[in-house]
Amino acid sequence: MHLFVDSLTNVDFSYLHRSRGIVGETWLANAALDGALDEQGMVCDFGIVKKTLRNWLDTELDHRLLVPTQASQLSLAQREDGIELEWKLDSGETISVSGPAQAFALVAAESITPESVATWCVGELDGIFPTSVDKLHLGFTSEAIDTPFYHYSHGLKKHDGNCQRIAHGHRSRIQIDVDGQRSPQLENEWAARWADIYLGTREDLQSESEQTLHFAYSARQGAFTLSIPANRCEILECDTTVEQLAQYIADQLAAAHPGRKIQVRAYEGIGKGAIASAKR
């Protein structure tokens, strides 16, 4: 018998890519289980499937930096207080990240793809379901978006939860209205501006050069650092919550278009976000 659960949950995270750098991403998780019917006439109770898989994905993938441990670009050290890594880009530039172990998912693969992550997850989940389940299938898909969107990564040191991790992110759509009318042009401009971007808060910037920015902060989960090429980052004077990102975009656009009312609908992953307005 084959049991399936579509759109089980979604995970927001970032991952390391050899050319794109740190990529913010959002995936939908779909699951299926093969097995014999138990004494209840079920392969496995849907409630158990949903709770077990959601809890595991929320704990082990969501709001983490996914690291392909078999990639030649990676140098990684695991210490008592966490993980330190360097990632060599095809351009010759380097990204360095450190933080508590719980901020990373060490995926045994050469690259991060929906397929490689699904294979790794299934291996990690081996034996988690009742004996009536013979095989677990897991798949990840991206939200179908027919409007402009961007991939951003960030960290929120003031957040009580997992958003405090310095390198996690989202794949997010954006809607911009000017005087009540949708502006595809401005949406495309911001989608291009924040393609595979790291959004850093200036107060977390410890040092900088023309080539590299170094961020560091301490949060409840521990100490975090990130060094990233300057051309892959935008520095904001505010924190990078979705509320403040929406207002930041609105203010930037209002300054560039005086006398026009700007409204920004900024998403954070799938189905959630913030709306902000500005006029100069």
C-alpha cells in the first residue's frame, strides 16, 4: 500500500552553492510511505506521519544553513562550541561561517539539491516509523511563482527563536504598487537587486574592506560570525525582519519617486509577510 501526504510543511533555510554563494531558499515537503496494513487497516496513522515528519524537518532543516559535506569547495571544523567552515566559490572568493552546531545541517552530498537533501533526510529518518512502514519517500518542491521573487539570507540576533541564526533565508515574492497600480518594472528591479543576497544589519558589521564584510554577534543560542564578499551583500541600518524589509523597500522607492505613494507587499517564504507604505 502507498500512503502520501502532499504539502506536508515548508522549510525556510539557506545553503552553500559553488557560484551563487549563500542562497536563501524555501521548499515544500511532500512525503509518501510504502508498507503493509496494520491491525487498524492503515499503513500508518496520518497524525503520526504529519507530526513526526514536521517535527523532524522543523528541527533538522528549517532555519539552518545546509552544508554539502562532500563538496571539494568546503573546509569544515567541528569543535565543542560549534562549527567553523570556509567555502571557496568558483570566482575564487571565500565565505566563512561559524556558529553553534544546531545552526547547520551537514548534508552528506556534493551539492544541495531537492534530490540530494531528500535522500539524506530519508537516511537520517530510518527507523523512525512503525514496523508496518517498509519505505519512506520524501520530496521537495519550490512554490510556483509567476511574479518576480528573490532569494535572501539574513540573521536576527534579537530573535528568541531560530531566526537568530546568522545564515538562514527565504525564497520570497514581492509586490510593489505605485499610486495604487502594480509596477512589474519595480518588482523586477528589486528581484534582480536581491538575487542571492545577504542582508546584513550595520550594527552587526565588525569590519569591512572593499572586498569583504565581516559580521559577528552573540545571541541566545551562541556566538555567530560570517565573512562574505561585499558584492554579495546589502547593508541595512535596521534589523532585517520582514516588517523592516518591507518598510526599507518602500522608503527607498519613495525617495526615488517623490510625490508617489508606494506600497510594498514583501513575503517571507510562502504565504506570510508584511505590507508597508511610504510617500515623500
